[in-house]
Amino acid sequence: MDLIAFQLGDTLRANDYQRFAMDRINEKYRKKALREADSFIERVIKEGDSNTLYIVLTPLPPSKDMSLKSYLTPFILFGPGFTEGYAISDTTKRTGIVTNTDFMPTILKYLGIPIPAYVTGHPVYNSGVKGSPQELLRESEKLVFNYSSRPLFLKAYGIFQIGTFILIGFAAFLLKKYSHYSKHLLFFVSAMPLSFLLLPLFNCYTFMKAVFFLISISVVLVFTLGKIVQYGYSFYFWISLATASVLMVDLATGQHLLKNSLLSYDVIAGARFYGIGNEYMGVLIGATFCFTALLFEKFSKKTALFLAFFIYGLVLFFIASPALGAKVGGAITGFVAFGISILLLSDKRIDAKKISFIAVSILMLLAVLFYVDYLKPLSQQTHMGQTFALVKSHGFKALFQIFERKLLMNYKLIKYSIWSRVLLALSAILIFLFFAVREVFIEVLKEHPYVFKGGISTLVGVLMALAFNDSGVIAASTMSVFFGPLFLHLVIDKLKRG
């Protein structure tokens, strides 16, 4: 078998020429270049045979599309195994979408050459789903909207959190009698992750429509739950329970919300295509700590401890399973933080022996997860199985390189991301209130001992997220969107009671 590559430069020249001519002339030359390319490809296919695999692709979109942040490009595969329908690869596990790293494995597989372990992509194959170019264009528009709008929405959410925390701190210190009026803002901070998650249900792919529905969903959540619980701190129990429940249902049913949420990962950025990302991994763990801690104020200790143990195991399974969350860093974070939480909630002494047991257990769990995923066929493996294969062929040096990359990414995000500012603002306000209204703060902790233990568990999760995730500062920040507001709410209520 031979590999022959043709580079057709007419479309590139037509694209470069657009700076020197009017739009009408540019469109004329662009169409002419496409017609000639189409004619050339037709002649090549006619002269080939039925066993030939043809791949038509372009690495870059037109300059006009790039200016609109539309970086996705079309590709066509024609030949053995590729009939009418959308393509897919196990890199993305998303119908109609593959990455540029998938074409090398596709060619190697066709030529009968073993795919090396260091190759990150997977062979492209036919999904069996038939569609139309118009449907692909609509999907592309959605993905471009998410990619271009996501930074704006996340920055706005981050600024809203920072502003709320500063306002609460100011009111609690200088306007104690009126500080309770500001607690509604805390409800919105904790409701927003669920609002972002539900937003794709409304097909909001224009900026103003997304803003309208995001605010509307949040208002409905806050005022509906607020009326039910009389705007008490039980709000955080129900909103965290609802958020965690919707997340796990979505993980179990194909991640349709996670794949399209503005608070989740996006295709064009390319960091993740399936499972649970750092944003909602943090949300899920933080929400779990929040409602399980509050369980102890609603049930007997024995019942609440049993429920907490069961819930932690279930959430950890959803995060770690290659078929669901496929989040290695989240598995480590959850396992350690949940283990510490169980010890705290059961009033067990935390010593070096118990910490060592947790460390050994997480290593064994990860080894099993990676090995089981490695045993699957290559086309069904996630990054867990690929990492195992990489370490097997290149030794632990490959693993250290992965850790190094994660640390560098964390450093970059801590330095530039809005999430690091959110985490810093919340920490600063909590420390400030501890010293400014120390007696009130301590009384709150004494009145709600299990909330305090849940807060310590969240802090452990924050530290683990920073240490074991390549975007750990994001997970650390989103993990705090329930317990941070809950603590501030309790302090405000205490100040109001005098």
C-alpha cells in the first residue's frame, strides 16, 4: 500500500487574495478554487480502486471564520468502512467531531501498521448516524458560540462572586443590622452552577438569549427554593442536592448537558470532550460535601453517617468510572477528601496511620482503574488506558512529564485566571470575618459542628484539587461555591439575631 498526499493551494491563494479585492471578486475566486478542487478530487477517485481510502481535510479555516473564532474545519473520508454518515473517533466520543491527532492513527490502521503508544489520537470510524451538512453547520455554530462566549460568562460569574463576597464582608463588619438583606446574592452564587448546567435545554446560542435564560433560571431556582425554606440556610442543602443529582443523571445519560454547558469544557479548546471537567468536578464534590454535612442536622448521626458513606461512594464512582466521569484527578481528590470527611463526621482521630491507609488505597484504586481501561480494545480506551500503555512502554518518566504539565498549567491559571481571584477573595473574606467578628464566627462553628467538619473536608478537597489536577484552581474555586456562601449566610443570620 502507498500513501499519497496532495496539497491543493488554490483555496489558500484565494483566501490570501481577499485583502486586495472587493467581496464580490473574492467570492468569485473562492468558488472557482473550490470547483477546481472538486474536479481534481473527482478525477483522482475515478482513477483509484475500491480499496483506496481518501481523506479530504483542511487544517485551517478561512481568515474570515478565524476572525469570528470559528476554528472548526470540515473533513471527508471515503473508502473501505466509510459509507454515508457522520464520522467519530474515541478521542472525542462525539458524533461528527474528531481531532487532528486522529488522522495519523486512521492512516496507520488502514496501512496495517501498529499504532505506537505515544500517539494520542484514535482511528476515525463511521458512527452509523446519518445526517446532513446543514446539521453539522448548526452544531458548529453552537460550538463556536460556546467557545467565544464562555470566557465572558465565566468572567462575569467570577466578578459577581468576588463582588458578592466583598459586599458581604463590608456589610457584616459595618452594617450588621442590615447585612441580612445581602444574603440573597449568596443564593445566586450557589444556584448559578445548576443554571449553567440547565441552560443547554433552552437552545440558547445567541448572547442575549443566553443571558436572559441564565438569569431567568437562576431567579426561578432562588425564589422557588427560597419560598419553600423561608430563605433559611436549608436552601444550600436543596440547591447542592439538586445540582449533584442533575450532574449524576446527566453523566449516566450521555453528558448532553455537560457537553454543551458554558461552565463546562468545550470542543474547540480541546482540553476534554467527554466525562466531567474540572469545573463541574469541583461543583459535584463541593455540592456533595454541603448536603451531606447538612444531613446531620436533619437525621440521626447513625443514619446520616450511613447516607454520607453511601453517597460518597456513589459520587466517587461517577467521577472515576471511565464510562462516566473519566476524571483521574477528580478520583484522587474525591477519594482523599471523602476519606477525611468520613473520619471527621464519625469523630475518628486522624493520624499518620489513617492518612497512610487512604494514600495506599487511592494508589490501588487508580492502578485498578488504569489497568482495567488498558485491557479494553484500543478503540474503547480513555486517557487512563493510554496513560498506562505510555508508562508501560516509556517508564515512569512519562508519568513525571504528565505531572510537570499539570503543574505548569496550574501555575498559568493561578497567575491569570479569574478563578484564582475568586478563591482568593473568598479566603480573604472568611479570614477577615474570623478576626472582625470573631465571637460570632466561633459561635456559628459551635452551633453547626458538622457544617464546620464539612468545611474542613471541602478545604482538603481544594488542596487535593490544586495538587492533582492540571486546572486544579478551577476545581478548587467551583468546589467552594456552596460552603463559602453557607458559612457567610450563617454568620449573617447570627449577626441579625445579635
